[in-house]
Amino acid sequence: PMCGTGTIAIEAAMIARNVAPGVNRNFASEKWPIIPENLWVDLRDDAFSREDYDKEVTIYASDIDEETVEVAKLNAKRAGVDEEIEFRCMNFLELENTIEKGCIVTNPPYGDRLLDEDAVERLYGLMGDIFQMRFPRWSYYIITSYENFEKTFGKKATKNRKLYNGGIKCHYYQYYGAR
């Protein structure tokens, strides 16, 4: 939910397929005379040979904004993982559980650009209610800069880590579900 332009879903699909980061782009170091040119070719060939397109991969990504979803679809196509991700334009309140176990990864609005503090508190409270009621055995991974997230979400995280997202101090809250 709240996938924005698709970064998390795209990275998840690439990890699931064992696609090496940056395999389809060029790097300035490719022109450095100290690195043999054939080394890059060999490394890319090795990376391509390790990709796995045989296993079943199911990733759902959604956002409430239709234009944003269209951008996410285009980004997934550019990354070569558009077939692994089912994008939907929908409110996260419409999320339904169709399998017993899984994980939800989201980077919801922090209240800096898109919502004010009251709206963020309502959003995070609803997230906590919906995730815990509809997805009780799932894991949740949530990135936010909101300092009172756990209290508002209604549950203490199994683990949390401090990180910076676009220069903003955030926490990565990890809620482990059933194995």
C-alpha cells in the first residue's frame, strides 16, 4: 500500500528474481583505463546468468493516486519487472487478505509534504487497525519519520532501525509475523 512511484515493489521484484542492482545501466568507472573492459562484460554475463525467472513471484502494489500508479507501472517496465507486480489504484482501506501469510512493506506519508500531523495520526492508527485485523499472521515493514509511530500504530515493533530517507531521519519498523 501507498507504493508511490513503485521503488519498493520494483526492488522487491528484482530481489525475488535475483537481478543485480544496476545491471542494465552504465557506470563512469567502465571508462577507467585501470579496469579491463572485458571485466565489465564478464561481470554482467555472470549477473545475467544468475537471474531466476522460474519461481512464482507475486507482488501487489497500490496507491490512491491514479497518476502515481501509472508512473509506477512505467518504472517497473523500465526495470524489466512489470510482469511480477500487479499495480492497483486503491485506498489502503480496501486491502483484503487472500493468503494466510505474507508481508506488507510501505513508506507512507510522513506528514512533511502530503498530510498534516493530525491526518498522519489518523492514517497510522487506521494502518495499525487494518494490518492487525486483516493480516494478523503477516509481517509489516514500515518506514516513517513520525516519532510516535508505534503508539499511534497501536503495537510496539519487533525491531526498529534509524535510517535516513532523502535526508530525513526515519525509523524502519519491523513487525515479524508467523514464519
